[in-house]
Amino acid sequence: MDLIVPLLLQLFQIGLVILVAPLLAGFVRLLKARLQRRSGPPLLQIYRDLAKLIGKDAIVAGDASWLVVLAPYAIFVLTWIAAALVPSFATGLPFSGAGDLIAVVALLGTARFFQMLAALDVATAFGGLGASREAMFASLAEPAMLMIVFTVAVVAGSSQLSAIADFMHSQAAGLRLSLGLGLVALVIVALAETGRFPVDNPATHLELTMVHEAMVLDYSGRHLALIELAHALKLTLYMSLIACIFVPFGMAGPGAALPALAIALVGYIGKLAAGAVLLAVFETTIAKMRIFRVPNFIGAALMLGLLGTLLLFVSATL
Amino acid sequence: MTGLGSLISPAATLSIAHVLAGALVLASFMMLYQDRLSSVINVLALHSTVLGVAVGWQAYIQHAPELYITAGLALGFKAVVIPIALQRIVIRLGIHHQIEAVGGISVTMLAGIGLVALSLVVMLRTAAHADALAREDVALALAVILLGMLMMVTRRNAVSQIVGFMSLENGLILAAAGAQGMPLVVEISVAFSILIAFIVIGVFLFRIRERFDTVDSAALDAFRGEAQ
Amino acid sequence: MTPIILVCAMAFLLLGALGAVLGRRPSGHVVVYGGSLAVAGVALLASLTQLCFGIAPVPRVLLPIGLPGLGMHFTMDDLASLFLIITNLGAAAASLFALGYGRHEHEPWRILPFYPVFLAAMNLVVIAADAYGFLLCWELMSVASWGLVMAHHTDAAIRRAGTIYLLMASAGTLALLLCFGLLAGAHGHYAFAAMRNAHRSSWIGALVIILALIGAGSKAGLVPMHVWLPHAHPAAPSHVSALMSGVMTKVAIYAFIRIVFDLVGPAAWWWGLVVLLVGGMTAVLGVLYALMEDDIKTILAYSTIENVGLIFVGLGLALAFKADGMMIAAALALTAALFHALNHMLFKSMLFFGAGAIQHATGTRDLAQLGGLIHRMKISAVPMMIAAMAIAALPPLNGFASEWLLLQAILLSPALPQFGLKLAVPAIGALVALSTAFASACFVRFYGIAYLGRARSPEAATAHETDRFSRGAMIGLAGLCLAAGVLPGLVIDVLAPVTHALLGARLPAQAGLAWLAVVPVASSQSSYDPLLIAVFIAISGGLTALTLYRFGSRVTRRAPVWACGYQERDPAALRATGQYSPSGFAQPIRRVFATLMFRAHDDVVLPPPGDIGPARLTHHWTDPVWAALYTPLVSTIGLIAERMNRLQFLSIRKYLGFVFVALVLLLMWTALWT
């Protein structure tokens, strides 16, 4: 009994992220539409879109190899595992030993690797366009993310997400300047990696503005469904990450009873909803940057992460 | 006020002081990052607001009521009056164009981080025997001063150099407030001298603009009159 | 086990002689490469037995050859066994590859004699235990590899590469000579055992580490001594390139570790700082160079420079921790560096084998001419993808395992007391992170443009697959990469005796942990579990595929892409397909990062209106190290030589005057200083 319940909770978390991801993406879309005085698509529309796509034939580019068929599965599986390893409502679950923050970031990097390769395999200009721009953004966003990891891990004494959440939940952390800098930097990196304003427009099809869309332009059917779901999972992952590291209040510890778990679950859904509201408001108020101003934006995140790490190395209390 | 004090632990009050000082450093970085003149002036308003809050918090934890007046002066003059006046000047000069930061924004930000590191190392080494937590506040204030100077050095436009000068003043006030306050008389005289300096600078800007049709200091260099 | 390695070295030298004799016969390459494979296998087994099971029957051997009265010492301790494993594994893989690849060589008699001698020299350097033997075998290694680089000497670019290589190798050996001289001290104790116990002043130690950095670093490829590497490594035949990049750089790293961690004694804190800074700069510059190059082997050579930089970052951290007495942290950093050395040998060899296969199949090394090779070289494309993923440090492969350990070592460094280190380590951490991100972009570019998409030239469209020996070597190495990635705890346990011998501390045993996780520092609870992640990937992948098969459409159709209508009406047409070229892919990164340091810019030449010729875009960049350091150096040397040339044309009286002045000065010296 001692083993079964945590294992079930872990499996529940793995399934929860997949169920919640389209809902979260749909909620953000609906909020943005309402803020722009449109009625917008219904909340559950993404589920219907995914079901429709799964039922359609998959059409693959004529010149492409087996990589284009493998890539959607690889991208989805890697993003799913990364999202499942981030503690959402409970810490200390059985597989949390594998939930290292650096490993989560690197799994997303692997998914991006396959995404870029598949874009190049299609042999069109759009694929190369999207892949080269994504490579440039990633070359700044990944180091920025690693600096944030350093900041958080030095404060918490560990790079394992479960241990970080427990530390931040306890009183030992307090209000620290480097964590504040890390939060700002993480928000910027999250915007860049999930392809939101001001870095990328998730709804565009103009080649001047496409980054993520350009890489998946020639996917259809179940492959496109996998990629869309992976995109939604990435958004859920980053919101869960911000909630787990910076707002871990209400998360249930290991061996918690059912009422605490229920409260933690409700708290998690509430944090996601709050994040969705903030994202929708932010996206509605800001315009998209042109491509070569984005490195300055993400570079600012790298600088903030570096500054946070520097403050922690030089002084133990900042 | 003491009821609130019992809620927050001593360590937390000082952490809040650090966070506010750090927010001022962050505002200085935001100022370095901006391209356009009107956003630079808006960030100056933000900078002075954060300074006001930081000095107010220092007043609260040091139980020094005269610092509240300093905070109020900062909020009143430097967060409201001066930015509005600068925006008016900018509109009348008609210079809403882009600022060219010397060396590019990324190099400037890297230099900024180097300056923050330098000020931290200087303060934490030379004042090693002093009170640990006040030392870090002064280190961050020194960083704000250095960043203000960096702003003045890397900008061409005279108005943005004035903004850099203002942020440098803010750093000085934070340092003075962090180091156990300063007498009210001195503060009033400092505020008035800032105001006078500002009026003089404004007048000069208009004279320069009248005479040379530009306030770009690179172009003004050409009129120096010495044999180059 | 030392006698076994000595016998293997003799066998290699014998094979070299056989290669000289049989060079022009068709059976020559089978004998030489097959023999090398067998001998390397024996050496590998011997060193594995010693490192993993601690069986070391005859550790020290003293041969009566060499300097009179001193002889040559050979010792095989744990550090040497590790680097023997790395060397002989690389040698075995390269020999297996060359069994197939060597058939295509036009002039095998230029390669066959030198190849086994090169292997012998590398093995002897690692077990040498006195300065004379070490330097002799080091020079033998340089000369043998120079002979291999000059194999295709009719090409002017290759001759130039060989000249630069010889010059830099000589300079490096000179630095090492001075370094060993300082270590030997005034009494000339050349044996390593005597050097270990000697006491020296701090400034001698400082000079030693600077000279070791220059001497060993130039062979390993540290900036700014790296300039020979991108010319020489691509110029050699592919199996030799794999050996030079994958193995010889590791022998240089062995030399550095031996001198700085073993022979020179207690370290000062700033030594680690210098090594860290050099390593960090090397890592970032190396991979930025790689992003600007279009030749596949030059890209791989620059990527070697990047990885060597990462290894030196680990070594620098280990030095800094050691100087401050934090031995467990030093063990972690050293383990990360050694693990990365092993990994780099594995995946860089694989990549060079693939590049050799491409070069033979298409006749070109230009990335802009390749494309679509995944359709033509179906089997070798798979290990190449695994190698590209491994070198880009992606989980669950081995590149990420060593990268993770290095990052954990950086996370332990706030405890370092000196301010210089406190400021440098975050900056170096940012540089390491940047270089990893660039490496990922670099290998997406490499693999995506060479193997994926459509062919960009007729040669690429008619490429053929390589022979089974080459494929076998690549698949074997890919399997090892996967194994090391999924079971890094095993590798850490194997490396533990090495760190214990050098630092007196070792990481906790990883073998017994739950789910075979890796927990380097027990107190911090940071853990990495690649086995679990791999199992997850397999299970989720299977589940997804099953679900889609059951509930979704099972049809996959092929159709031509739209691409705004620019696809040729004739599908076999090769040019102007609109797909990206390698310089186009790297252009955003070039524009953001390389404009300042490399002065990278794009020139567009438009034809005049009415002219239907194409517009041309060329990208230009200058090598900052070459322009800032070597060009002035060469011109200064030329200037000095020009001035000194006048000494050739003096009169008898002036020559007599020189002799007279020298005599007077000597007499003054004797009078004043004795």
C-alpha cells in the first residue's frame, strides 16, 4: 500500500499534464479573444481539433526521409516526459529522482533538435527559415535557462525539482534579489521557448514573422496533432515550472493525505489559470518584435540570469 | 507601524531592502536597454519611484522620519515633475528618434554586469568588517552610480545623458540613505541644487538647439574650434 | 601490465616496418590495419583489466635504452590505464574503419608505415615515466602524424597544413622541454618519481603550469595555440583525422593532467583561474568557428577545439577546488573532465568516420554540395545521427552525462573563497552554456544539410553506402555511446580510482543506487537517471504509436511540397531548390554573435538593371586569432630575420670584432659574478 499510492499519484501526474495542456492553451486563446472583443473559439476546441487531426490521413513531403515521420513522435514523447517530471501538485513522488531541472531543460533541447532536423528534411525554404531562426533563439534561450538553473540551484542547494520545491516552500528561502532576477529571466525565456509574443506569433502564417510555424508547415494528420499537443505541453511545462519554483505554496509533500492532495490539485489548477490570465493580458498589450531585436530581448534574460548567479557567488545573502 | 514590524522578521526586513536596491539596479539596466527617448524618460520615472519606495523602506526600518521627506522629494520631483518636464522638452525639440547606443546594446549590458561585479567586489572586500547587510545595500547603490555613469558615457544624445546623470543622483541618495541617513537640511539643499542644475541644463539645451540645430553631441564635437 | 603494453608498442613498430615493406602490395593494408586492430585490442584488454579490477602485476619497468646511466622508465598507474583505454579503443575503431576505407587509398605506401608507429608512440607517451622517454615518444608521435598528414602532399593546401603543424608541434615540444627542465630542478632528476617528491618555489610552479598549458595545450587545441588543428586534422586521411582529433588531443590532455595534478605538487588558487579562462574562451570560440565553416572535416576539427575547451574548464575547476582543499568537489570536476574526454573520443571518431565515408562516396568535403545522403547512405546515417545527438549533449546519451557532471561541479563552486574565482566561475558557466547551445545548432546544421533534404549536387545524388568494416566501426561506437549514456554510473565507478590516486578523494559508489541513478554529491540530492528516462521514452513512444494506430488514421501518403510554387517541374533537377545552404542556416547566429569578433558580413552583388544574371551573396569573415597574434608574429620574425641577414655579409674585421667582444664580455662576467 505504501508503494501503490505514490506510484498511482505519479501516474496520475503523468496523465494530468496531457489532459490539462489543451485546456490551458484553449483558455489562453479564449481570454485573448475576449480581451480583443471577439467571441473566440470555445474552451474545448483544441481537443476537438486534435481528434479531427488524428482521424485524417497524414501527408508527408515527397523528398523527406523516415526522420520526418519519426520526429513528431520524438518531439511529443520528449516534451511529455519533460512536462511529467516537473512536480505539479506533489513533491517527493517515486520518479522525482529523475526530475532534474537540467535534464528537463535538456530534454526540451532534444525535442527542438528533432524539430529543426525535420524542418531541414522537408527541403523547402520555409523549413530552413524556421530552423535557422529557432537555432538563433535557442543559442540565447538555452544559456539563459542554464543561468537561471544555476541561480535557483545554488539557492536551493540542489538541482532536483522536488528538492527545490520543498526548499522554496520552507521558510529558509525568504525574499532574495537573485531569485527575483531569476523570475524575470525565466518569464522571458518561457515566452521565447513557447513561441509567444513578443518573440513569435503562434497564429501567424506570414513568412516574415514565422519561426515555430515555419518548421511545422508541411505536417498534417496525426503528425500535426502530436506536434500541436507537444506545443501545448510546452506551455504547461513552463507554467508548472514557474509555479513549482517560485510559487510552490500549497504543494503536497510526500505521504500527504487525500484532503491535502485535493487542495494541492486545486491550487495547481488555480496557478495555471492565473498564469493564463497574465499571459493573455501581456500578449494583448505588447507587439511582436522583429527578428533581430529578439536576441536583445533574450540576451537581457541571459544577462539577468548571469547577474543573479554572480550575486549568489559573491554574497551569500543576496 | 510596530504592529507591522512584529509580523516581518529582521532577516526579512533586510531582504526587502536588498530586493528594493536590486530593483533599482534592474531599473538602471532597463534604462540602458531602451532605444527611444520617451521610453528612457519613462524608465527614469520608474527609477525614481523605486528609489522613493526604497528610501521609504529604509526610513521605516531605521526609524528615521526625515528619510520619509527624502523619499517624498524623490517621488515628487524626480518621479513626476522632472520626467514630465523632460518629456515636454523632448517634444518641443522634436527628437523622438532612435538613440544609437555606442557599442551596441549587448556590449553595454555586458559592461553593466562587469560594473555590478566590480562594485560588489570593492564593497565586500574593502568594507569587510562593516555590518554585512548594510554593506550589500551600499554595494548595490554604488552599482547604480556606476551604471548611471555608463549611461552617460554610452549615449550620444544630450537628453539621455541628463537622464543618466539623474539616475546617478538616485544612486547617491540610496547610498546616503543606506548609510544611516543624512540631515534634512542637506537633503533640501541637494534637491534644490538638482532643480537649479536642471533648469540651467534645460536653458542651455535650448540655446544649443537654437544655435546649432542639433543636440547630438557627436555633431556638436565638430564645432569645437580647436585644430583636430 | 606495463610489459604487455611495451610488447604491444613493439608489435606496432614491427607492423610499421611491415607496412614499409608491404606498402605497395594489395595485401599490405589488410596486414597493417588488421594487425593494428589485434594489437590495440590486446592493449585495451590489458588496461581495462588493470583499471576495472585493479590487477597490476608489474607496474614499473626500466629499460636500459635512452640516456646513458638513466635508462627509460615506464609506469602504468590508474591515470595511464584510463588514457590507454581511450587510446587503444580509438585505435581499434580506427583500424577497423581503415580495413574498409584503406582500400580506396591511391598511395597506401605513404600511410601504412607511419600509422602503426603513430599508435606505438601514443601508447608509449602515456606509460612513459621519465622526461626523456616522454619527450622522445611525444616527438615520435608528432613526426608520425606529420608524415600521415603529408600523405597527399601534391596538394598545396595540405603542404601548408603540414608546415604549420610541424612548426606548432616543435614550439609545443620546446615549451614541454622547458617545463620538464624546471620540474627536474637543478640536479637533473628526470624520472617522474623523483619530480613528484621535489619541493619547488611558487614561481617555478607558476612557470611550469604556464609552459604546460602552452605545450600540452597547443597539441590539444587550446586557443590561441589552435591554429594548426583546423588545417592539419582535415588534411589527413579520415581514420588518421579520427585518431588525431579523438585520441592525440586526449594524449595531450593526459600530459597536462600528469604535469599539473601529479608532478608539480601543491597548486596555487590562481592556476585554476587561468585554466578556466583559457578553457572557456576555447569552448566558445571553437564552436563559433565551426558555425562559419563549410568544409565538413574543418567543422569537426573546430568542434574538437570546443570539446577540449570544455575538458579544460573541468580541469580548471578541479585545480581550483584542489588548491582550496575541497577534494570531493575536485573529484567531481576531474571525473567530469575525464568522462568528457572518453565521450569525445567515442563520438568524434564516429563523426570523422562518417565524414570519410561521405568524402569517398561523393568526392567532396563541401557541405554546400551535399544533401539527401540519408536516402543514399541509409545504414551509416543512423550512427551519424546518434553521434550528432551525443556531441550536442542531448539526453539520454553520453555527451549530456559528462556535461551534467560538469554543471554539478560548477554548482559546487560558490564555496570557493577567492574573489577572482567567484567572479570567473559564473562567467565561465555562461560560456559553457553558450558553447553547448552553439554545438547543438552546429550539428543540426552539419547533419541536416549533409544528410537531409535533397541533394545539392550530382555527386551527392549518386553517392553510395560505405563498406561493412566502416559501418561496423561506426555502429560499434554508437552502441558504446548509448551504453555510456544510459549507464553513466558504471563509468563514474571505473573512473573513481583515477581521481583517488590524483586527489585522494573519489565520488561515492554509484552502482547500488535505485534505478541506476547518478548521485554525485549525496548531500545535495541532485540526481540524474538516464536509464529511467530511456525507459520512459520507450514506453511513452510505444503507447503513443499504439494509441494512434488504434484510434487514428493509419494512412501515410507522399506528396510534393508547395514551397510557394518554386519547386522545379522536373523533380530530378538539383539546383535552385530553395532549400537552405549551410551559410544561410548559420546567418542569424553569425549576424548576432560574429559581427564584432570575426568581422563577419555579407556582401550582395546585384547585376545592373536589365541584366538577367543572378545576384551573388558572399559572406566574409576574418580569423581574429590569426590576424591579432600570428600575422604580427610572423611579420616580426621576418623583420628580425631581415635585419639579422646583414650578419651574413660583414667583413673579416667585423667578424673578428664579434669574437673579441664576446671574449671580453665572458671575462667580465667571470670577474663580476663568480
